[in-house]
Amino acid sequence: MPQPKEKLLNEEGQSGVIVSHYGVAVEVRFADGRSCQVRVKRQSGHVVGDEVLVCGEILHRQPRRTEMRRRDARGKIRLVAANLDVLGVVVCCSPPAPRHYLDRAIVAARAAGIEPFIVVNKADLPATAELLDSLQAVYGGLMPVFPVSAASGAGLDQLRHFLAQGHRAVFVGTSGVGKSSLLNALVPGIDLLIGDLSEDTGLGRHTTTVSTLHSLASGGELVDTPGFRDFGLVDISEQELAHFFPGFEEIQQTPCRFRNCLHRHEPGCLVRSGLQGGTIPAERYDSYLYVLENLQGDDPGWR
């Protein structure tokens, strides 16, 4: 329960971290476990995960180590959370993620200096086996892949062990993949609302409306954020895309002949050579071209 500020703070202020954001107020948690609410302007720019110094009614934000940002379908840039070190992309067999959602989320995480991992929820459903096999074939050697079931608890111990290694993580995923169920399973007692799939669209309904940072009993922290159905890229140039794209890791050590190579028709392109030599699968190259072409396009939801 947040405590009155006058009982917590001295004149020099006290350092803490923002654990919830309510629009016109934030909740700050201090190292001793106590917390308080501080009023802020609606467009203050503060976000869950921010480290702050609380001095009376004033928040002084400390420099961020990392920022996780995305561009929504209307072209507006939204800050998801601050000071993360890992990002879990939650997927499941139903509802399926939008085309290339996973690749865009991985690119966004890597560009922000955050390590991505994949959580395959609803592992108890028969259809998940095929999805898991395909994901392991593409991403298994590049990042951790955790098959779990929020309903049965299968696989959650391995995920807890990973998060307990001092990680501050956020789960991202489209509505309906079971993010709230997963948070409920990992953080007992938070009782997040769980939404059903819409009969009209087949998509999940948003159940989280306030971003919150939770401490895990086994160690580590998780940020719960409202779900979103797309992951538009922010501040990533066409030339930078390949550097962060999963499956193109070999070119990060040995660049192509031309620094501005887009890996389409340019001479001396190592990606094209890898494609022809079989070290880069055609599926990876086709996905890269799809994301690149839409990054160059006019649809703000892609950028």
C-alpha cells in the first residue's frame, strides 16, 4: 500500500523506481520496499521502470540505460518501459501473431540494446507442437525459446529460473496470447483480468490498462503493459535493419562491400551470398525483404 510522501521522504529526496503509471500519478517503490504515489502531468514522459529521485512533489528522472519504444498504427511513438535488459515476445497457436510481428519485435529489442527471448504459450494445445518446431528451427540457436502453459504451469519453472538471473523483463504480444494469464501464473496474487477472444475478429480483448512493474518471488522483475496488435519500428534506418534482423548474424562481424547495402541487388553483398550458399534460409531473406519494404513504405504502423 503506498504511504504518504511526508512519512517517507526527507529534504534531500529518496531514490526509487516507478512501478505503476496511472496517467496523472505514478507509484514509486523504494529500496526498503515502501512506496508512495506522486502526482505528475499527464504528458510527463515518465514511464514504468524509470529510476527517479523523489523530492517532495517533484520527480527527478535519472538517465535511462535502455528504452523500449514502438510506433503504433497511427504513427505515434509510445514508450513501453525503461531500463529493461530482456524482452519476451509471447506467441501462441491461437490467435496467431500478425505477419512478421515476431521479427519486428526482435529487431526493436536488439536495436534498443535489449536481449529478446520467445515465450510460446498454450503449450498444452496440440496445435502448439507444430508452431514450436517451426520457431525452434528459425530462432532456437539465436535466443532462448520457452514453451509454457499458463493454464497448467508446464514450463514455468524454466522461465522463472531464467528471469531470476537478475533480469528486468517485459512481455510483449498481441491481445489473446495469454500475457495476463502468464503474469497471473508468475506473480500470484496480482489477479489480472483475463479476456476472451472476440467472436467477431478472433482477436483478444485488451485486459491490461495500466503498466506495472512486479517483483518475482524467485528473483527478477516483470513489467506488465497493455497488449498491442502491431509492433512498428522506431528510429531504425533501412541500412540498420539487417544488422538487427534474426538470421543475419554473420554479417554483423563481416560487413558487405558497400556500407549502405540493402541486400537486394548490390554487388559484394554477403547476405545474398549466404542465401545462395544456403547459410541464410530463403524464409529469413523473404521475411527481411517484407519488413524492409514496409519500413520504406508509407504505413506508419510499420515504422
